[in-house]
Amino acid sequence: MSTTIKLAIGSIFVGVIVLAIKMLAWWLTGSVALFSDALESTVNVATAFAALIAIRIAARPADASHPYGHDKAEFFSAVLEGVMIIIAALLILREAYHGFLNPVALDLPIEGLLVNGVATAINAVWAWILVRRGRAAKSPALIAGGRHLFTDVITSAGVAFGVLLAIVTGWWILDPMMAAGVAINILWSGSKVVKESLSGLMDEAVPQNTLETIRTVISREADGAMEAHDLRTRHAGSSTFIDFHLVVPGETTVFDAHEICDHIEAALMERVPGAMITIHIEPEHKQKHSGIVVLA
């Protein structure tokens, strides 16, 4: 079992534990804001299951039906997470509206805040683990889950502050006001997750810094070639797809051209982990004088 799958399973267990603790905090207090915090955790559990399924699919090797692999499955999980965050935000706004109409004093507010604080601490630690390991594994599903948990941590801290302020001032309307603030915050978070995931589904090019690395490697390592042009990139999960045309002198043999390509591919795979490279060899009259100049 891969580390990525283990982390996805761990997210389910952590999500269930945190949800139970937050529901206890809501039960102790009757706070709309704490209820909104717990409702967001139900999204964490549901999306953790979706992420696990997506990661297992993405881990399958390429086959006849999917010759480029199954990496994009993780993007579907991330999109689903974003959509569910938005749905949760709308449900929270509904509860906040009813709280505005009928604000009530909270039961055992301090005890509820302490219980909720335990859940927040657990989320903070797990979010850090997910983002760190997700970046190392280039897993969009794990990164999206970790970022959402960080948002959950921030909103939980905001909720705690709002409830504490309501206790001190006696203005119980602050409770549903804070719930509305949570909803707006996670709406922004959900839209961002969806946007980033859709970029992967739409075959968006790699980030500019990665693109510059690719161009530099080709320029320095293509000894024996003349230029490279029509460079294209895209990313899907842990894979980065790179293809370009490489112009070589007309007298270059097939063997020598193949050696040049092997050298470039080895250098690219060293600098861009998970690189899937396709190089099209062309004779010198195909030069465009507008691509990557070979420095070697």
C-alpha cells in the first residue's frame, strides 16, 4: 500500500474523530457558529472517501484504454471537494439566518470551546502532514484536502473568537454572525479549490518556474542538436507531460539522434520528477529560429 493511499485512509479516520468532537461541542452549547464548524467537518469526511477512491484509481498503471495513465482521477476528487464545500457554506448560511431571527444564549459555552479547540488542534497537525506529503507525492487530492483543513483551522479559530466575544458581551447575535462569516470564508475556499482542479482537467501548462527549468535543461543538455521548438507541457497528478520538436543536423544518424534524446530525457527526469517526455526529431531545414537555442 502506497504512502498516498495510507494518508487518504488516515484522513477518513481523522475526519470522523474531528467531526465527533465538534458535534459534541455543538451539543454542549447549542451554538450556531459551532454547528457551522461541525457541518464543515462532514464535508471533510465525505471528501476524504472521495479522495481515497480517486487516489486508488490514479495509482493504476496505464492500460489499453488509458494509455496516458489514470492520474487525472485525482482532479475529479478535488473538484468534488470544492463543490461540497460550497454546498456546506450554503447550509451554514441557512442556519445563520435562523439564528439572526432568534438569537439565544449558549449553554456551557466555555466547555464547548475547549472541546472544539481539541478538534482544531488535530486538524492543524493533519493539514500540515497532508500538504507536506501531498506536495512531495504531487497529489492534487491530498493537497486539496490539506488546504481545506487549513481553512477549517482558520475558521475554527474565528468561530472560537466570536463565541468568546458573545460570552463576554452578552450579544448572542454575534454567534450567528460568526457562522455567516464562516460560510463566506469557505465559499471562497471552495471556489479556489474548484478553479485549481479545473486547470488540471483543462490541461493547463506547468507553472512558469517549472517551464523555465524545462527550457534550461533542454538548452544545456541537447548537445549535438541545433534547436528545440513547439514545446508543450501539461500536468496530471504526479505526472508532467513534456513534448517538443528537436532539430538536428541533416547528417545526424538515427543512432546519434536517439542518443541525444536519451541524454535530454535523463536530465529532464532528474529535474522534473514524474516527467513523461516525447521528442520529435526534425532535420535542420525545419528550424524556426524562434524556439530554444541549444547552448551545448
